[in-house]
Amino acid sequence: MSSANFDPSAILNRALEVAAQNLRVEKLLIQLGLDPAHVTYDVVFNRLVEVFLTNINFANLMALMGAIFFVTTLMVRTIVPLRIISIISNVFFIIYGALAGVIPTFLLYLLSLPINLLRLHQMLNLVKKARVSAQGDLSMDWLRPFMTPRKYRNGDVLFHKGDPAKEMFLTVTGKFLVVEIGVELPPGRMMGELGFVTPENRRTQTVKCIEDGNVLTITYEKLLELYFKNQQFGYYFLRLTSERLMQNIARLEAIIAANKAAAENAPAS
């Protein structure tokens, strides 16, 4: 068949003619007020438009808009836009349920709306605090709502160098010692974060408790969840980790320089 003879309307009309011979299709066409023996694409299209315009009202329009935004959420990958679109969808469905008198729909989306608003507020607050931390003193207090408490006693080893790393810690009370470099970690310090970004997720130092205390922990799985839910959070967390790594390098360089100076100033035996 040449392109010159290709007629979409004729093909559609022929397909409708064949389909109309099916009893179910024939019954559907009759319900639409059409004659199965004289059905064409134009007739079906015009009838569907007529039915749509006849039955559409403000309530149904709200339901249609809500459905469009709901489908849009299925294509959104990041959590903040998803929550915003979900809130808009909830509002349209609430209006529809109220106008149409569909109580189950009205109650379902009325209850969903504050949940979406709360989750959106939490994520925006998380991103804001991460941005402030990245630009300030590297405080990780904004992670506290996502962490679980744990107690350690004097002498307990939190992890050894080379161990598989699965979680990050934030000191709350007590004192902890980084054994290899002899650095004490007071309350409010983060530890174990580098294992999150190392290729094999291995501990780079040994940390043990030297004074009874409490810590907060968060698993790397939860960090990954937060990371992929929001690209901004991921960026600022990586910046925090990078700055912490640079601090560790600067501290080690200072120790090496001090040892070198002491060796040069030592009297010859």
C-alpha cells in the first residue's frame, strides 16, 4: 500500500465496522445511542464529545484536575515536587468530594492533605538546616529526628578500623577516643560518616568509649533514603562530609609538622 493511498479515517472506519460485529461492542454502541449498522469514526467521536459536554460539571472538572495531578506524581522522582503536586491533587479531590457529596473521597483526601503538608514541611526544614550546617559549624543536629539513641560504657569499642561500616554516630554525652590519632570526641561531634562514602564502606579509624555516654545513630540505608529523596540534601551532606575530611587531613598535617619540628630541634645524641 502506497503512502498516497494511506487514509487513517478509512482504516478507523473499517476497524469500527469490524468491531461493531462483536456483541459486546454492539451493545456498548447502542448504549451510546449509536446505530451499529451505520457507525463511523466521526460519528463515534462526535457522540463521545457530546456525552462528555453533557455530563461535565464543576465537580467532575475538579475530579479530572485531581486525577491529572495524581498521575503527575507517578512521574516525579524527587520528594519535594512530589509532595507539592500531591497537595494540589488533594485539594481538587476534596472540592470534588464536597460538591458531589461523595463522603469517602472527601474524607480520604481531607486526611491525606495534612500528612502531605507535614512531610513537605519536614523535608524543606531538613534541606534548610543542611544548608545552614554546610555554611556554618558543620552541626548535625538537623539529623536528630531521624536517629536512634544508644548507650556505651567506658571501655566499649564502637568500631574497629577496617570493620564493615553500616551506621553513623552523633555524640550526645560522654567522651570517645579515635585510637589511631589519639583525638577525643566531645559531645556534639559526628563520627563514622566517612564509611558512608568510602568505596567498600569500611571504617577508617577505631573509636572507643573512654567515659560513659550516649550517642545517636542513623543507618546508611536511612541516609541513602534521605539522599535520594532530595537532591539538595544530597549535595549539602556530601559537602559536610568533604569538609570533615579536610579537617581530618589538616589535623594530621599539623601533627606531622609538629613531630618533624620536634625531631629537628632535638639535641643530637
